[in-house]
Amino acid sequence: MKTQLYSFWRSSAAFRVRIALNLKGLNYEVIPIHIVKSGGAQTAGEFANKNPNRLVPLYTDGPHTIHQSLAIIEYLEEIQSSPPLLPQTAIDRAWVRSVAMDIAMEIHPLNNLRVMRYLMKTLGVSAEAKDAWSHHWMVLGLESLEKQLSGDTRVGRFAYGDQPGLIDICLVPQIFNALSAKIDMTSYPTLMKIFHQCMKLPAFIDASWEKQIDAEGLNPLSPPQE
């Protein structure tokens, strides 16, 4: 039986899970949840009952549901160990998780759609100030990632060695966001080398914005429309 992934084509968190599912070769059905139009389909009705935090992604496996992208990915790693997304040693697993969390917990939440919406619609922040906020936190995070990965001997063709794993799964959606925000990526050669290596693989290509059944026909690097 197919598992189900409640997803939005532009969601970075859902993007991560799509990549992981594809890398694992797992069969799944995407259930689109439009998080922008009419205040967001995630905020009410059946989906809000399934996932009270009202965010995508949500993954269902039979009667079980899991939210939070990293928890879903760890679950996939536990139920199907091949190909591995985490290293064999405890110290390397900790390092990989720490870098992945730098993206998923330090950069992404500050640029999340609901944060942007709150800044503008509740606090009355201008579009220019909102963009400055987003740019500041994204650049700060990218600078840290570049410094970490450019100086670590564990980096190979991918962020850890020569096979894609958890860091790459988190990094690629973040770079999609940075390119969409028109951030100059020339200062991050290590990140872009890894990104381009990832984007040669079907698992990443098929998970990308423009390949989703709910993609809206826009340039994949253009901003979402209200």
C-alpha cells in the first residue's frame, strides 16, 4: 500500500521528505495542501485535525502519522536502511545531524511563510523590510554552512562523502530558496558544488518544485503568489 505525503510544492520541509523518499526508492502518493491561497488549506478542516500544528509535511503510513520533516526522514532511515542517509559512526552521525539542523532549525524557520505573513500582515512590516529580514538570516546561515563544509575533510562529492545524505536533503531546498530570493551565491562555492552534484540525480530532480503535481506553472525560482 502506498504511503501518503501531504505536501506543498514550494515547501522546503516537504521538499526534504520528497528527496528522502525518492532516494530510498519508496512508493508514495502526494496529497497537495495549498498553504498560501485563502489563508492556507492547512489551517482548517480535515488536515488541521490530522496535524494540529497546521504545517506540511505530514506523512502517513497505514494508521500512523508523522509530522516534522526530520522526524519523517529519521523514520524512513529506520524502516529502510539502504541506501543510508546517515553515517555509520556515532560522531559522524552527530556532525551530519548538527549541520542539517543548522538549516532546518536555524535558517528555514526564520524565513517560513507563516513568519513572513505575520511580519507583514500583523506587524505591518513593509515588503522591503520583510525581504531584508529574510536576506539577513539566510546569508548568516549560508556563511556558516560554507565555512563548516569548506573546511571539513568529511565532505566529498556530497556534504558527507560521495553519497547523498541528510545534509544534502536539507541543503538543496534551502538553496532553491536562496536563488529565489536572488541571493548572490558566488560567495558559497562549496555549497553550490554540492548543490549541482545533487541536481544531477533523479531523486532530487523529481522532488524539485517544478516536478510536483501541484506546481503552478511558474518559474521554479519565482516567489509564491498570494
